[in-house]
Amino acid sequence: MLLHKFVQIWKAKDLRKNIAFVLVMLVIFRLAAHIPIPGVNVSALKNFFASNQILGLLNMFSGGVMANFSIVMMGIAPYITSSIIFQLLGMIVPQLEEMQKEEAGQQKINMWTRWATVPLAVLQSYGMITLLRKSSFAILGDISGFDLFVIITTITAGTIFLMWIGELITEKKIGNGISLLIFAGIISSLPQAIQQMIVTFDSSQLFLLVGFALIALVTIVGVVIITEGQRNVPVQYAKQVRGNRVYGGTNTHLPLRVNMAGVIPIIFAISVVLFPPMVAQFFIHAKSAWMSGAAEWVIMVFQNQLVYGILYFLLVFAFTFFYTEVIFHPTQIAENLQKQGGFIPGIRPGRHTSEYLAHTTHKIIFVGALFLGLIAILPLVMRYFTGIQSLAIGGTSLLIVVAVVIETVKEIESQLTMREYEGN
């Protein structure tokens, strides 16, 4: 079956070219990730990230580009931040909410998101450079104002370059470009992790390694279950007589997925949970005693595994609901069903259908959000009992990797199915 799919992909010339294009873009991204900005002590930089749990997770999430101080060291984090801001505004500002329902409005919001990425990239890159300059690892030497301007400009250009690559990948309809870039960054660290595990292997840790393998398997199975799970709501279409022909009268279903948001809640949750300790890092050496003490307290709180785990769970849970509300509109679906002569058996068309869909979706998403949040913190629980440092990172990585793989495979299969229909 798998070989047959590969043969189908190879025979579909345009699909083969699209996949090759995506692979080339990912290779370019990884090449850019290994081009460091001059004047940086890379060895000291890696030691700094290794000594800080929060920054270490942020470096992992960016695919290791921060530890290299590469030209794309901020990754697509500013773009994600910009997307979060506009989606939050869409929930608050009625005009933006209306624009999100129209294709022209969505294009305009996407354009604003791109423009907002530029100042956010400047601010985040300046903040990271300031943090590195204040560290005790001698990462950056004395740099002039012009050198600082050049570094910030280069990093900002790198972020815009990755944003452009991500949108090019999305246009090929092989998968979400931003998710694939994150996926490529995480996968790139796998060979080094395996090599380190082999070099430092100790037979006394065999039980712990087996535990890590089991938690990875549970995470993979869990993500597959919530990604593939759906509830089919029955829909009937009334018969309509037009001239001498009868239309409609068919029975179908409306699929409501357990996790409509995909991997987005994980990305949002990581971005938000890393923000307070990142800001606190800037004030750790403040002249004001109370400000420095407050910064140390924030860092200490977020390095506490219990606090971090609770916040991570709540954010994943909340963002699953939030993003579902953004992309799923029961009222619009109810209106479309009514216009097409469709109805849910036992439910009156219009407002009652909208309320039924909203209520049903909330129940389904509650289960999906709860399951997704538990899977997210499960590696943290294992780390608490085993002490393996990489477990917390591995769980988040697997969540993203598995979800992105499933999404990409579905996109490719849908393109193959479409070509089969066109061939017939």
C-alpha cells in the first residue's frame, strides 16, 4: 500500500515537483540555520543555553538556530506572535471578526500580520541581544551602535525570509509552511540527540530509557487518536422539484473533529509560557533591588516544574478552545445548510442548528483539549520521577512532529484523490 502511494506520487508530475520544492526550501532553511553572525562566541553561547532551562526549550523550539546565533536565530517566532495578536484582536474587535469571515478580509489581515512581524522581529532580536550581552558567559564582545544595527537588521531579514519560505511552502498545498519549518528544526536535532545517548549510555539507565520509549509511544498514539477522532453529525437534504427533475433527498454527515486546531495550541502555548521568564531575564541585573528580586522570583517560579506543568496544561487547554472558536463558525454552517435545503434530524434549521452545533463542538473539544493538555504534561510527570532532562522537550517535540506528519500526509492523499477523480 505504501509503495503504491509512492508510485502514485512519482507519476503525478506536478505533485512530485511540489514535494521536491518543499524539500529544497527546508534544506535552505537548515543551511541558513548554520550561518552564524560574526563576532559571537558560539561555544559560550551554547553553554549559556544549556545552563538555562527556559532558553534551552526556546532554542529547541526554534530548531537550534538560537544556539548557533545564526542569521535566522529568531526563527518564525515573531510571525507566530503577530498571528496570535491579530487572532486575539479578531475576538475583541467586531470589524476584524467580520473581515475574518470574508476571503478579501482574510487576505488583508494576513498582510497586516506580515507587516507587524517586522517590528516584532526587531524588538525580539534586540531583547535577545540585550540578554546575551548581560550574561556572564562573554558571548558578545564590545559592539558599536552600528554593529548592533547591522545584527538586528540581519536577524529581522532572516525572520522575514523564513516567513516568505513558509508561505511559499503553504502555497504548494503539501502542508502548513510554518508548521513544517518547526518540524524541520526539531527533526534536525534528532541525530545529535541519538549520538549523545549512545556515547553516554549506561546500562543502569536502561529502565529509564525504556520509560522514555514508552512515553514517546503513548504520546504518538495519543496525538494520532485526537487528530483522527471525529463525530459525524447526520445531515439530510430535502427533495426539491425543479421542472421535471428532483434534486436532494440525500443523507450525509457533517464531520466534527476532536481536535480542529491541530498543532496550533501547542505552538501558542509554548510562545506564551516562555514570555514571562524571557522578559524577567532582562531585569535580573537591574539596579533597583525590588525589580531584580521580582525578576529572580519570576524565573524561579517558571523553573518550578509544578508551576510550569500547570501553566502549560492550562494554556494548551485554553488555546484549543480559542483557536477552534476562530476557525469554526456554527452560525455560518447553519446558514449554509439552510440555504442548501439541509437539516439535522430532530433539530430545527437556523438558530437551533447553530446552537446544537456549538454545544456539540464544545463537548467534543473539551475531550480533545483535555487529552491534548494531558499528553503535553505527561513527559513532565515522567521527568519528575525519572530525572531525565530531555523528556520534557521530547514530549513537546513529538506532539508537533506527529501532528505535522499526519497533516502533511492528509494533504498529499487529498491531492492524490483529486487527481484520481480528474483522471476518471
